Amino acid sequence: MADELDARAKEVLKAVVQQFIASGDPVGSSHLTRTGEFEVSPATMRNVLSELEELGYLEKPHTSAGRVPTDQGYRLFVDSLLQLREPSARDRELIESGLSGVAVEERLQVAGRVLHQLSHHAAVVLIPRPSAAALERVEFVRLRDDKLLAILVGLGGQVQNKLVTVDFALAPEELTQAANYLNQLLQHATSVEEMRGRILQELESERAQYDALAARALKLGALATDVPSTERVVIEGTGSFLEQREFAEDVKRMKVLFKALDDKHKLLALLDRVQRAREMQIFIGAESEFSSQGDVSLVATPYGPADAVLGTVGVIGPTRMNYQRVIPLVSLTAQILSRGLKEE
């Protein structure tokens, strides 16, 4: 579709998008010709704007003389016309200082607060499901005869504790042997859920039929790795939508948006798509089905050490958000989160 526009039409579209993002007011031909950026007559500018409207990149709201970008217009702007800049040294310092020296889960919540503070939009963080955590080792502590504490230690130093009730006896040395046996299986697994799959597979093997200790170790491992497989979404700064004219002046739209934000299933599905893509995704307006009212965009990217994608971090705001600023902020936040998880 972008090939149907000549260089001048693309520059005009870019100017309209940038001006509308900055002011929130429909952009007219007279404003564009007054800027001196385009050496064309008002009549020529009106023709270019009409062409962009006919092609679906711009639209006229109500009876306004000016035009505003459509979702299609924003998409072309973001994909082809946007020039990104590195975040400022101050922004980098705020993100790095905010994410240092705190525990992993707290760091993820802080990431949302810092991203909201810098972008002035709502920030979302998909906190990893426990079953997706990368494992380093498994340990056991006996509490009572039938109660054990399973300790799942992640590669990043994260620890998950799970109380396990067993209906079979294990001497202290057998408990140690069981842990050693399970940790050998970790060579074939990288996450809790993969470890659990390996354990269940081994339980069906011939060895589990004739090796009583191996069978008990595997049953113990199955109990220890039976952890939640659902993620949790943290949202920071939803009140920022009240500062945007298009929502503050439309109570109905605001209610629909807040209901959509409350529906964690839709948001989870969207953030899961970003995880599966393993790269930044930008959903503009109705592209995401996140809000039936449209006018909302999501910029999100995965985070995690090396190839182990753990979650997603992003920004939700109006379609006229400052993409030039928001995209690098989201990217940098994910990079610093990933680096911190790798170094632990």
C-alpha cells in the first residue's frame, strides 16, 4: 500500500501524524502550508490531503476542516516513516537505577512504574508463569514424616518453594539421592514445565518399573514441579488515560477502555502473542481487538536472558502516542531487565 504514495504524499502524512500527536487537533492544509516545510500551494496541499483520505490514511472527524490519521495512517507512519532515537542519558539512568538492587518480582513491578513515569502512558508487565522459570537445581528439606519442602532454584537465582505431601517413606540419604537423580534429569530440561514433562515421561519408562528409588524420586519430582502455569499482568498508570482529551471527554469510551483493561484474558492473549513472536510488536487501534472502541495502541516486547523469553513489557496508550519516544523506552527497559536476569 505504501508504494502507491509518492515521496511528497508520505512527507505530508508524516507531518499530519506528528502534528496530531503533538496537539490532538485535526490538521488542516492551511497549517501545513504555513509551516514552510512544503513549497506547494494551498490548493496542491488540499489535493494531497484528499488523496491520503481517499486511500484510507487520513479521515475527517465530524465536520472539521482538518484531518486526523486513521489506524492505517499510523501503521504506515510507524513502519516506514518513523525515525527512532536512542533514549536520553537521563532516561537510561532512571531505568537502570530503578531496576537495580531489588528482587526479581519487585524489579518487574518497578519496571512498570518507571516506564509509566517516562512515557506518561499505562505500562504493562507480563510476569512469568512459575512453570516457565528456567531451573538450575532442585532441593528438598524434610519438615515432618509426610511433609517436604521442595525448593526450585532458577538460573537467575529465583527460588520457588512448594510444600509437598508424600505417601511413601524416604530415608534422609534417599532424599538426597532423589534430589541428585532429579538434577541429572535437568540436563534435558530448561524450565519447570519442561522438567515436569521429562519426569512424567520417565515415570512411564521401564526403569521406573523396576527401580523403586527412581520411581519414588520421580513421584517426588512430579509433586514438586506441579506449579501454576498462568502468568500475571501488572498494569501501572491507567489513570494516564484521563489526561488524554479523546478519553477524558468521552465517558462511554473511557468505560469501555477500563473494562478492556480489567479483562486480563484479552490482555494476556495479546502479550502472549508478543512472546511467541519473540520480538517487539506494535498493535495500533483495532488491530489488536483489545478495545472495541479502538483509539488504543500497544507497544510491547519480550524480555528474558539469552533465548529464554520469560515475559513481556510494554506501554498502552492512545493511538496518537509519541511512538518516537515510546518505542525506544520499551526496548531499553526490556534490554535492562534481560541483562539483570542474565547476570544474577
